[in-house]
Amino acid sequence: MVVRQPLNLANITESSTQIVAQLGFLARKIYPNLPGLRISNIRNALPGRIHRFDCHALADYYGRTVFDLPIDRPMTPEQLAAIAASFAGLPRPSGVPTRHFGSGLSGAEIWRLPTAGGDFALKAWPNEFTTADRPEWIAQQLRATRASGSLLLPVPLATSDDVRRSCVLAYGRLWQCEPWLPGRSELATKTDAAILEVAFAALAELHAALRSGAERECRRNVSPAIAKRREVWNEAAGGGWDEVRRAIERTPDEGEHRAADQWSLAWRKLSSSVDAMLELCERGEFALQVVHGDLHAEHVLFDAGRVSGFIDFSAAAVDSRALDIARLLGSTAGDDAEFRRIALSAYREAAKSSSGLSVEEDVLVDVFDRSATLLAPYRWFRWIYVENQTFANAKLVASRRRRLMDRLRKMAETS
């Protein structure tokens, strides 16, 4: 995550009059009847009313530059209510929003909002999303997919100002509002044959619905995820690990020192084979479609023994469905050969009516899984010790890192 210096309009000086005037001009142009936006009081009016702005117009007008009005203190119920009121079709709120520290690590902040029509999630995207292009693209795919399948999906509501859009800008963040899906992430705490069969059959259904609903995104091309893995491999091999290792050595945590030693050993044993796998796949063309992109066990919800929905599509992308299969396999079945066979058989059986897994997709599942097992721990080390990133759900981060390092140890021992 890139740490950027925010543009805090509360600190705008007289020398910035031109910027303030442009913001005021643009605000009046978009919302001519919006009160309190005279240039003379723009500093006070803007932070409280920016949630009414058209984030696309703001970004386009300024060539997609950053507009950060940081959330530097806890959001009040009144502020959250004002943001919620910007969405069309939201039932009357029936309680106070509560901050939710859930299963995701995307950096989004989520509040659970009770309403007369059930609970909704008020979601603030991470600071690096400075325009609405990507969140709006994801919302479009989810809307199209909902019409093509029976699974429950967190489809964002449209905004009151433009039913074609789902994002509003408030306090320097892009916000969306979506239904709170029922169920619990049982896969995160329990793995057995029955639950794996249900989960992977539902994943095949999700992929079929994504393919049908977003047919225009389907194509044959190189896999973007394979290209990203190659970038990470090259970074680690080109001095990135040396930099990370030096940063880890400055921490007094002996456990992290041992984990770094373990990764160094695994890199020496596995890097050449992972390199060969990536080289085999990076020039090939594969069937691509919209996929979840980061499908961990925590993102699959269960209710009464069935999958009730999939959540956290923040990493949705056009890529091979093998990416989702590999990620879910790695976070559930792990290295258990029998569990992996059951999960893949359930997916293949459920996908027969649309399109079963091809030989090339079978290969990609293995490439994605093995490359992630080697490279993901390196990325975690880098995020924490070089980029100094922090994560709200420290317990989930620790759990994920332990699981990765355990799998990496086993993979190195059997190679």
C-alpha cells in the first residue's frame, strides 16, 4: 500500500485560493442548488457536504488526481446516516450503525446498518481508491451476475443522484452500500468432505453466473495474475528479499527471524521450479472471465448447511477461474490430497452443465497454488516490515501467515 500525503482542505491557506475556487465552481456546476458552497465558506462546507458530490466528475475534471479528506477521527452516527441517505432504495434505518471488523483484509472499513428491511453494509473503500472506476466496474459485474444466477451477492445500491452509479464520495473515501448477507464463514473454522463439496459446487455456480452475466468480459488471453506473480518473483530475486531481510533483522521478534530463515531455505529449494512454472504459463492464452480474485475461506458464507453467498469482491478481476479455485483450495483443503480431490471433483461435477475444467485450467490451479505458497509469505514480510503497513484484523493476518508458512514448510520438505 502506498502511503500518500492527504490533501486536507481544513488546512487550505490563502495561497490555495485558486484550488478552493475551482472546487467551489465545480460543486456549483454539478449541484447548483446545493447550499453552503460559496467560496468564502468552502473550507467549512466542503467536508460536511462532499458526500453529495459526483466522484466521477471530480476525478475526471482534475485528471484523476487525489482528493483526500481523511477520516482522522471515528465516524459519528450522524455522519454515517448522512452518507447512507445518499443511496436509493435503502429502507428506513432502525438502529445505530456499528463498526464491523470482519474477515477481509482489503483495507475497506465497514459499518453494519440496521434498517426496516434488514441489515445493510456501509462500506468505505481504502484510501488508494482515488476514483470510482474500479468499484463501479465491480458493481456492474455483480448486478449483471445477480440476474444470471440464484446465489446471493453483495450488489451495491444505486446512488440517489444517479441510478447508474453506486459510489459516493465522503470524507475523502469512496462509499458503497450493499445488503448484509446472511450466514457465517464456516469454512474458516471447519473443513470436512461434505462442506468442501457444497462450497466448490457453489463456486462452480458462481463462475457460471459471472460468465453468463458478464459475457462481454470473457476472452482468451494471458493471465494477469500469472503476470503479477512473475513481477513478485522477479522482485524477490532481484534484491527485494535482501531488503526485506534487513528490515526483519531490525525487529526484536525472534519468531519473525525464524520465519525469515524458513522462507530463505524454501526460496533456495523452490524458486527455480516456481520460475519454470511461471515461464510455462506466462506466454500462454487461457479462458478468462470475471472472477472473485481473492476467494479465501472467510469469503464463503454458509446458512443451514448450504452456501448462502460470497462476499468481499474488492479484488474482482478478469482472469482464469483457476485463480479462485486455487485460492479456495489453499485456504481450505491445503495439502490434504483427499480433500483436494473431493473439492475439485465437486467443482467439475457442478460445472459440467456449463463448461468443465480444461487440462490447461488444471495446470493453472497447481501453478497458482504453488506460486502463492512461495510468494505470498514474501509479500506479507514486505508489507509489514518494509512498507510498514498495518491491518485492522491482526488476528486474521497472523492466522493466514501461520497457515502459509506451514504449507511452505511442507512443500519445501517434499520437493
